[in-house]
Amino acid sequence: MTMPTQDTDTTRALQGLEDGRSSVRLRAAMAVGTTPDPGFIDKLVERCAIEPEFYVREMLTWALTRHSAAMTVPKLLDEVRSERAQARSQALHTLSKIGDRRAWPAITRSLLSDADDEVARSAWRAAVVLVPEGEEPELAAVLSTQLGRGERETQLSLSRALIALGEMILPILHAAMKDLDPRVRTHAIATERLLRDPDAGFEFAIEEAKRVVALGRTGQEE
């Protein structure tokens, strides 16, 4: 008995997602996204949790966005609660791309302060996309507790998330500029600099902020 062509294509795509060659996995994810089918969703979500290559994960996310949010969002919300950090991170990243605000309740304080930097960064990005109108101040307050965290890439991600909330973050930043921790003060000052002048660049803003902190100032005097 001859297997229908569609079934053959589906089987080939599903097998391709597990191929040992990243180029094959990339093409398979692209094929799945080009011709969406609910039967692919579980495999796409499963693969997101273990795929080692960044560009393949991005294609997996794109393929998921091509499917119905009503079907993908519940699966991704399950992944947000996974013990595997990559599963949480990629699910949050995909939810931010889908932009369905029904996912907002899943963006918990624990995710926004997750011990894994990649998970936290994905949570910050998702939060500023999904936050309901009127809840921005509460989100900003939670995000501000992460000021001073991590290395430059992590700090830049947080600054971008805060800046996306707009000038309502200024009082929170001004309070953080008086924090006892110099890393928190420096990060807060740099974030305000970027809010005022997005073209300044994060490296420049951080170096300027370090200078201000070294002089024993808060950054509000300038």
C-alpha cells in the first residue's frame, strides 16, 4: 500500500527535526512553518527544549508562530513550568513572539528573577510585550529588583526591557540610584542615560555611569 504524499512529507519533516545535522533540522523547521499542521506542534515544542543551535531554535520559534495561538500557547505555558532551563527560556521567547496576552499570568515574579540568566532575559522580554495596560508600574518595580545583575549582555537586556515601559520607570530608576550596591546604582544610571539618549550605546552609558558612581554622585545632579 502506498503512503499518501502528505503523510510521507510529514514523516520526513518530523524525522528531519531530529537529524544530527543542524542544516537538515533548519530546513525541516522551515518546511514545518511553511505548511503549518497541528500535528507538528508537540514535536516543535519538544525540540525547542533540547535544540543546541541558536539559529535552529529561532526557526522552531518561527514555525510555532505560524500555527494557531489557541493550540500553541497552552503547550508553551506547560514548558514555562519545566525544570529544564532551555525549555523555559525558549517557551518564553516564543510567547513573546506570539504576543497573546492570555499568557501574561504565567510571567511570574519567580520567572522574572529566575536563577538562569537566559530564562530571566526571556521572561523580561516577554513581560514587556504581554503586560496588560495599567500593570506596567508593578512590572517595572519587579524588574528593578534585577538591576546590577549579571554581565553586560544581561544588564543590557534588562535596560531594554525597562526602557520599553517608557518614562514611567524614571522614579524607580532614581530610587535605585541611591542603592547601597554600586552595581545597582551604576546600572540604574546607565539605564536612565539610554532612556534619554538611545543612540548613546550601552557601553558608553555604563562607563559614564561608573564615572558618576566613582565620584560619589547619584546621576541626578547632571
